[in-house]
Amino acid sequence: YDVGDRIAVSNVEEDVSGTGSAGWIVKDVDLFKTTVVFATTAEEATYSNGSLASSRIINHNRSPKALLNFVMKFGIEVPKEKIQSFATAVEQYVKDRPREWPSFAAFRLTAVEANLGYVEYKVIMMHRESWQQIGALLNSKADVQLFAHEMSKDLDMKYEEPPMPIIIRTRGGVNQELLANVLLGEGGLDL
């Protein structure tokens, strides 16, 4: 790494995040230490170069064309054809912006949770910039996420989590009668 590079330092045994690693900007390097500045808060830290020798160092400046991803959940009852239409629209949105996105990498099923009523898909895109330009990456990703959200609303693909039970405790424990009434939809609470 060089002065000005955005780096992430972690234990070599830890997995790397698929959404990018927190970045420190290298401020100064000498024979014994490296001084870095946390990109979002301007906090400074100093590493001894000996401690960095046994660490995983990711240089965002040398990681060209960042892969960005986000997850979308759809109700389990949404037909496959509608999900395919959604994927096609998102892919076309990305392809229509070649100055940001050289390629649309994938739209992949990642989970089926029938008991919770949803399927989960991951959208993966390759950005033109490296991880060094984290601000531009996050702005571009937000634009695609907003488009995907609006598209899912337009196609009526909204997923709503099932309601969770409300447990009301009194000093003596759970009020079983009140709990039963709330769960059955009878009565209610005036707060």
C-alpha cells in the first residue's frame, strides 16, 4: 500500500465481508509504523509494521471493479414469471448505465423460507470503480436499490413479515387470558 490508499486490516482467519471492508486511508508510512485515518470519522490510528506482517491487508485501491450486492425478499406466493420480469428490469437498469456498471453479474436465489413466507434473491453487479471510491460505489448501489424497491412495489411483490406474538408479563408472570385474547384478535389494549 501507498500513502493515500484505502486499506482494511483484519485477522487472516476472519472471513472478508461480501459488501466491502471498513476502510482506513494511509496517512504516513515509515520504517517502524503506519499511520492511518478512518475514512468516515477522521480518527487516526497507528500500527506497528511488525503487527501488520501477520494481518490480512486489503488494498481498496488495488481491487479494481468492485462487486456490489444487495438482497431482495419476495413473498413465497409471488409467481416465478413475475420474479423473472423483476430480474430482467433490474438487469436492464444496470446495463443502461455503462459508465457506472460494466456488467450485471448475477440475480441468484439464496434462500427459501416457506415457514416465514419468503424467498430471498441476491443482486450482484460489477462497478467501474475500485473499492477506493467507496462514496461513488455506495451512491450507485443506492440508486439500483431504490429502482429495485420501486419495481417490486410496481409489480406488487412486497413481502410482509408475519406478525409476531405479543407477550405481556405482569408481576406474577404472563397473563394467559390477556395473551390468548390478543393472539385470537379479541379485545385489545388501550395505551
